[in-house]
Amino acid sequence: MSYQSNIDLHAHSTASDGELSPSELVALAVKNGVETLALTDHDTISGLAEAQIAAAKHKLNLINGIELSTRWDNKTIHIVGLNIDANSKTLLDATIHLNKLREERAIKIGKKLEKVGINNAYENTRKLAKNGTVTRQHFAQFLVANGHAKSHADVFSRFLVNNKPGYVSVEWPTLAETINYINTAGGVAVIAHPLRYNMTATKLRKLISEFKYSGGKGIEVVTGNNNQEEITTVTNYAKKYDVAASIGSDYHNSNTPWVKLGRLSTIPQGLTPVWEKW
Ligand code: AMP
Ligand code: MN
Ligand code: MN
Ligand code: MN
């Protein structure tokens, strides 16, 4: 039996590819009954200060977080850092490097899209990202708005992915480097959405064991759109590898109504909740 949780440890704001500003996100969390929220924007901590101010007004417990892009075994993996020190120089320097990689990739994506007749994609996408981190989600917005694709799902099947127009691979920091940034900032590293990487069970086990060896502490057991069977699968990994369990919706916007901020079932019994690690 699962119950409604009042904790959500994975969500995005306009500091990366979320639709809501940090304050609007906090307000929505409060409206949805969330008591503890982590803001985990892609490769940036720039939304945290605003989120903390809003959280203090609403008496919400806001956990400083980040979602870091890492390269492992030729794949991009996302590692969420929770309860980080937002003043950590190591982490701040890492985000500067990551955003430089993102900017360079975005320019290359723009050039590749030009080759298939889609012009000014970088310039327009950069505008959509405003002052935030530029992501493929922003490219998807541009491509849909300009009639090149029907939906975001359509974009991620026909563009921006391996062997499709606009794909650019990035040498993100390694798994060990990424975990080290988080640990140095006093945070807890968590493997984000473990079932979304199209990995075999053998590969996923290898990832979890290397992650743990490098100082990682947790794995997302309950995520935005997974079902009971998927929760059970990851629960078994968490037990086998003795890693703590995290819970997070990965909320971005209202376009995916099946992913709601804070509408999550609780962490299964018998697991160590990730907050016991901070
Ligand atoms: P990036 O980190 O810039 O490579 O962009 C990754 C982001 O694109 C993810 O965090 C999602 O927000 C979005 N994204 C990736 N794959 C998909 C997909 N299949 N459908 C919808 N959005 C996706
Ligand atoms: Mn995203
Ligand atoms: Mn992610
Ligand atoms: Mn995310």
C-alpha cells in the first residue's frame, strides 16, 4: 500500500528548463501539500536564493539541490545533489564549467540544425532559456513552436538524439568527479530516474556499484511517472546495494499532466530515506 508523500526532492524552475520561477514553484508545492521540496535545476544553483526566500514566507522546508550532468560509459547520466552548500566554491566552479559546455553544445546544435534547413535555432533557443541554463528542452520548445515537430516526444525521437539531426555528444564530467563536487559541497549524491537510461539490468547494476564506490549515497526509488512495478525494481536495487532511497517528481511544467509536483507515493518500508544521510 502506498500513501501520498509530502516530500518532493526533484523539481525544475526557470533557472534551467522548468516553466515556473523558483517562487512560483514553491507556491505550487505549498498548494499541492508539499512540506519538503528540493529545487534541483540542471547544472545550476542560481535559483536557490529566490526559492529559499519564497520558502521562508510559506514555511516550506526547501532543500538546496542540483541535477548534475555526468558522462558514464558513453551515456549521459543525471546525478541529483541534495542538501548541498549553495556557497560551495567547488560546486559553483563546476556549474560554471558545465554551463560553458552547455553553451558550446547549444551553438553546435544550432549549426547542425542549420544543415537540415532549420535556421537561427541557437539564437531563438538562447532567448527561450532567458538567463537560465540552456537545455535540449528549450530546443524542443523552439522546434515545436516553429512547426518542425508535433510535440516534445516527437522532438526527442526525430531530433537532438544519437544519429538524428542536431545531436551533439558532450564530455560531461565523470561520475567520480560529479559525486566529488556534491560531497565536497556537503551534499548527498543520488542517481536520478534510474530506469530512464534504457540500460540493461547488468549495466544498471554496474552503474550503482561504481556510484557507491565513488561515494554516492542514494537512488531515486519513487519518481514522477513510474508505476508500482518500477518502484519495486528500484527498491530491490536499493536493498541489494545498500543505498538510500530518494523520492522526486522531476516536475518541469504543466505540459505533462501525468507528472505533478508533490504527487508521489511514499518510500517503501524497509528502505533508508535519503534525508537520514544529511
Ligand atoms: P539536456 O540536459 O540539455 O540534455 O536536456 C535534457 C532535458 O530534456 C531533460 O531534462 C528533459 O527535460 C528533456 N527531455 C529529454 N528527453 C526527453 C523526452 N524523451 N521527452 C521529453 N523531454 C525530454
Ligand atoms: Mn529537464
Ligand atoms: Mn534528469
Ligand atoms: Mn530533472
